[in-house]
Amino acid sequence: MAAENNYSEEGNKNLLTLAKADNFTDWMYDEVKPYLSLNFLKGIYYSVVLVAL
């Protein structure tokens, strides 16, 4: 059974393209890593946890 797709055609195209980019997440992390701080990461973590609740 296929999962329902709630994305626009353009959004779905972008997601499919990124899925093929094997090193994309590593590259993205390397790009933003110098700008990340522990406080920033804690804020992201707590935001995600609160949204999940």
C-alpha cells in the first residue's frame, strides 16, 4: 500500500531529488556546523519535543 502524498507537485519533485543526493545531509551539516551553538541546538531539541507532545 502506497503512502498518501500531501505535497505539491514541485515539492514532491524536490523531495525525490534530495532522496537521490546521498551526501546531501552530510554536506548541509558541514555548511551550518560553524554557526551552531549548544544553546541553539538545545532550543531546536526542545522545540521538537514540545511539538511532539
